[in-house]
Amino acid sequence: MRDALKGRSNDPSIVSLLITYTLSSALSISPLEILKMPASLVMDLLYVHRNVEELKAEAIDKEISKVK
């Protein structure tokens, strides 16, 4: 599992679990709802989630650099 979190695993079952966990946590919905969604929607939501998280990280880095 740790290898998969670091991007070093190609095991489809572990990747599927990570995608389900990530989206269900981000959207505050049941993992079963993620499993019912079409794969294309899941991938689109993951893409949006990734971009939102990147923007958050950039904003944090910007604020941290102001403090230094």
C-alpha cells in the first residue's frame, strides 16, 4: 500500500482502492457511490481534485514564503 501511495505500484486492485478512498474522502460520500460511477466520471473528478489540491499547496507555499 505504501508503495502505491508513492506511485510505485501498478497493482490494479490497490490503485482502485486508493482512487475510491481519495474520492470518497474528498467528496464526503460513500465509497459505494464511487464504485457505481462510470470510470470516465471518476477520472474527471480525480483530475479536478488533483488540481484543487495543487492550488491549495501553491497558496500555502506562497504564504509560507511571505513569512520567511
